Amino acid sequence: MVLLKRAAQIADLLRAYKIIVDDQQVGTIRRGKEVSFDVAPGPHSMWLRIDWAMSNKLDFVSDGSPLELECGSNFAGWRAFLGVQHAVSAGPGYLWLRFKNAK
């Protein structure tokens, strides 16, 4: 099982991120929410997508125990003042995805 929590940021306030695992959309996640979904045991690749922008790809191996992840937008804080140019050019750097408590 994968538990994914999205940061409660202003960026993408009213929009959901698509959750992609092994090239298949398995769900969506909204601002400040947490979702869970099952994955088969073994190796997997996961990333998030919103329009043309996406997150880094996170590879993991599921052994059946819960795996906690967190996500959010890099278009926050001082970056929000960069305007539309940053949002358009960010591509794979617009969103972030990481293991919980990994900094």
C-alpha cells in the first residue's frame, strides 16, 4: 500500500495532481489531502502530472508494507513571484515527490 500526502500550498489550489504508477494513472490528489492505493509487490516507478508539468520520477520496491510519500509544488514561496514563465518552463521540475521525512 502507498500512502501519499499533498502539501497544503497555494500553488494549484483548486487543481488535482494525477498519480501515475508504472505508466498508468491510479488516481488523483488534491491540496492538503491524503490518498492511499495498493500496488503489487515488486519494483515500481511513480510520478505526478498536472497539464504539461510533472514531478521527478520515484522508483521503489513494494514488499506489502505501507510506504509513505509526500508531494507538492516547487512553484511556492519566493518562486511564486517568478510568474507564468516559471510555471511554463518548469516541466519536470514543477512538482516534487519524495519519501516522507526525506529532505
